Amino acid sequence: MATEEELTIDTLASVAHVPSRTIRFYQSRGALMVPTIKGRVAFYGPQHVERLKLIAQLQDRGLSIDAIRDLCTSIDKGELDLAEWLGIEGEIQAPWANDQPRMVSDDELYEIAGTKRPGLIADLVRVKLVTRTGDRLLLKSPALLGVAMRLESTGMDLESSSEAGLLIKKHMQRATSDLVSLFMARAEAGRIDARDPGKVFAALRPTAIEAVRVIFGREMERALRKLLESGKIAKLSKKPKRK
């Protein structure tokens, strides 16, 4: 007979608010411990309830079920402390850009943009900096809107600044992926002391941003010197301004 702490899969599903089929899926992928079998009936206990809570918490943090399985295996073996891992995960997830999407009204958008020129919202929607949702606007990047508006004030149209942003994003995606791969490969090879990864990432954030600023600045200096030497700037200054 079952004890008070033994739950059938249907009872576990009710207690944990997780469908039975999902419990079976977690178990098949190794994320949930196997139950105790008595006769032909599988019984689960409080440890399964707690594990289901942990799985839900980790899924909310964006982990795949396979990553959760590996993490739980390390925890069960005593190789990893959950509280320590959550601290590391929090450090990794900490924002680098401090630039989050915002829902704003038309007036709030004009205030952020610093101008209320006719056609501004339509232009921002067209270059996909803003998305209209009913009577509200989703501003995808307040910081990039500020950049685009500063460039527009100097004569650069929004389409050009948007294309420039997409170009930078394209190269930054490749660069950041390569940097993360390099970091992990060096850490796994023992070339980087990653015993306290939270500390490493905390130090990496400001130094990496500074390195990107310096390297990008120097490369822009090189590219602009080359442009100046080509004589193209002189030709541009001779063209009549658009009205």
C-alpha cells in the first residue's frame, strides 16, 4: 500500500500542476528521477515535486530540457551547488546594453525622440525601430532611436541609419558568438581559470565593452583615412545639396 508521501503519477500531476504526459517526457529525458515501482504501479515522492518545481524555474530562465537534465545530474552528484549556479546564471544574464524594449504612447515617443516632426512615427515603423500595437507603440531600442535621431539631425535619413545598424548587428552577432566559443574552449582547456565564472563574467562585461569601443574606433580611423586618401570626400563636397 502507498504511504502518505507516495503519489501516483496522476496525483503528482495534480499536486505539481504539471500534465502527466509532461512528467513522463521529463522522466524519459532524464531530468526527473525515476519513480519507485511497487507491483505495476509507479510511485513518486516529495523529491519529485521539488524537482518539477526546479525544472519549471529553470525553464523560465530559458534552459532547454537537456541542459536542465545535465544541470540536475551535476546537482545530484554533488558536483554543483544550485544556489551558486543561480548566482552565476544571474551574473551571465545581467544586461550589458541597459537598453530594453518599451511600450510607449505617441507623445512619449515624441518626447524620447526629441522632435515631433510630421511623419516621424510612420518613418520609424517603416525602418522597424517601432511597431504599432493598437494605440500603443513598441519601441524596440530607446538607445538606437536616440542614435538615429542624432544622425537625422545631421542630415542622415532614417533608412540609412537603420541599414548601418543592421550591418553592425550582423558583424557583432558573429563576433560575440566567436568570442563565447573562444572563451569556453580556453576554459575547458584550462587556459582560463573559470572556478569562479561569476567573477569572470562580472569583470568581462566592462572590459569587453571597452575593448569593442577601442577596436571599433581604431578601425573607423583607418577606414576614414583610406576614404580621405581616395579623394571621394572631395567629390562629395562638390555635389549640390538636396532640397
